[in-house]
Amino acid sequence: MKRGTWVKSPLIAVILGCFLLSATAPILAQASESQQEKLERLRQEKSAKLEPYLVNPWENRMRRWERARMPARIFRKGWAGFRPVIGGMLPGSGTVFGAGYIYGQESQYTQFQVNARYSTKGYTQYDGMIEFPAPQRNSWLRTQVRAAYLDYTQVNFFGLGNNSSKDNQSFYRQLGYFVRAGVAADVSHYLELNGRFERLQTETKDGEKEPTTGSMFPGVPGYGDGDADFNIFGGGAKFKLFDQWDFPPVGAVFSVEGFRYDDQTLGKYDSVKVVGEAGAIIPLGYRNRRIAVRFRSAHMQADSGKEVPFYLMETIGGAKTLRGYSEFRFRDVRNMILNMEYRWELMPFIDFAFFADTGKVFREFQDFDLKDLHWGGGWGIRVHAPGDMFFSIDLAGSPEGFVIHLSSGMGF
């Protein structure tokens, strides 16, 4: 046999491999066992040093606040039905506070409330509402009757059109009352139909703050005409694709409404109005981080030979529309608004938001496009009771400067 030939024999190679494996197996097993013992020793050492999690004082305060549900108890239920009131007036009213009484938040079939409100701008409002069945009954058919008397003493007016000047700010006083009756029906899990009839009486005139709208814009339609009475009726549909079984809800909603305004006293302000809106709330992983978007457009058309009074026209600007501008900054018979907002739940009852807004007003339908848009953006803080938003602070900027908005409720 030649030198080196024996190692090429298959039988000899197998025997040699088995010998080497049997010789090294105890060494490998010993090393493996040593590793397991090391891991077990580390586990035992860690378990011996475990300590219970200690809640710091700040977390304890937040937990007690959450369990107490104080915002809901104070602002929703109050004491034997009597409660403080925040907000609920026209946007731009300043800080609104007041008192009210509510009945029917338990097992009652009907809910009733009355409120008196006053603002730091000197606005006053008295309102009441009856709902049946009460909201907590979650009925598929709901009716509501609401009435209010209001006196707003210094409402903004900058003129008509998308190019009105910030330097032409004026003020007017609006007072009157309305009585409104409405019905809504959930015909399916996704579709809601609603209808409404309203009696509105309103009057616009010079207030105490200068310059007045009458002196700055003589002849604007609807100003200084005395009492104007309107019968308003119409309805709409809302298509909902929302997951409402968790908080906050996410999904999309689409709605369309149409209304007829019949001038009962002056006979020159008969018109129709159509409003369309689409919105969505999109979760980013967990629901404490969300993107919210809204598109809204409203169109008013006067009857032949008639006009739309300025106080019924559509506006943009303010806490509910374009937050980088003053309330009611732009006004005309048609508008379009696009809002986008990133919402981040920082802690229970407090959200942060970063937002961007754009929109415009216009007179002719052919101008319903993306030209000549006004824009703005900023960030804000929302403070809310469980399930109910009730106060927000927004710092917004635009080409016209920076504005701080204090408001009740969410813009969208």
C-alpha cells in the first residue's frame, strides 16, 4: 500500500470520525452545561435583587385625578344638576364663562338644560335645550329642541371677498334669538339622516367699539335693516366609517346638508345653502398618535333679484377654520377649507397638536379651485374630560402674523 492511501478508504474515515466525536463530546457537553449554569446563576441573582415599582408623587397625583374624573363631574354633572359653563358662544367671543342647570343624565328618558353665559368681550347669551331620548340611551332616533337669545357686541368684519384688507377691520353688534327643532335617525350603523327647522330673528347695527361696520362699509347687504326674520329648513345625510368602540375613535366621515332661508319680513334675502364635508382620523400605530384631516366647502346662492346678507355668508379665519388669522377674517357666499392636524396624547386629559390650515372664500362657483389660497399653521394644547373635549389653546402663524386662540371644543 502506498503512503497516504489508507486515509482514502471510506471505512477508515468513518471510524476515525466516530472516534474524534466520542472524544470531544464530553468536553462540549461540559461547556454547554457550564453556560446553562451561568445563565441560571444570573437569573437567581437578578430575582434576589428585584424590588417593587415605586410610583412617584407626580404619577400618584395623575392617577388620583383620573380616578376622580373631576372634569366630568364638575362640568358635566355639577352639584345636583347645577354646574359651571365654559364656552358655547360665537367663535371670537373671548373667554366665556357662566352657569347652568342640567336634568336627565342618569336613567331619565329626557334631558333638559338651561345656561347663562357671559364673555370677557361683553357678550351675553341665554340658551336652553331639550333632548329625547336622552343621549345616554343611545337611541337610533333622536330629537332635539334648542332656543337661545344672544347679544354679541363687537363682531369682526373686514369687508367682503378673498382679498379684503386686515387694515379695514371694523366691528358690529348682532342680537336676536332662534328656536330650532331637529331630528336625526341612524338608519344603519354607517348612515345617519337628519332634518331641521329653525326660526331666526336677527339684527345688526353699530356697537360701542370703533370703527363701526356702518361707517367703514356703508351699503353692505343686510346691515342696519332692523329685525330680519327667517324660516330655515332642510336636512342632510352623514356616512360614518368610524370605530367608535375605543377611545379616541378613528375612521372617516362624509356629510352633505342643504338648507332653505326664507326671509319673512324684508323679502329680499331668500337663498339656499349647500354644505359638504369629509374628514378622517388615522392612527399612527397606537391611537395616542393620530393624523386628523378635514375638507369642508359651503355654497350660498340667492334667489333671482335677491341677496345674501353678510351675517349669513361663509367665513374663514379663527379657531374653527384658519387658525393663523383673526375670527371671520374673510367672508363671502362660498368657501373651502382644508385642515390637517397631528395629535399626540401626552397624558390623560392633555393632547398636543401640530396643524396646518388652508382655504379661501369666493363668489362664483368657477372659482372653486386651489388658486389664491390663504394658509397658516402652528401648534396647540387640548384639555378634555374623558371623551369630551372642552378647552383648547392654539398658537398659529400666517403671513398676517401670529394669533393665539382660546376656544371650547375641537375645531374638527
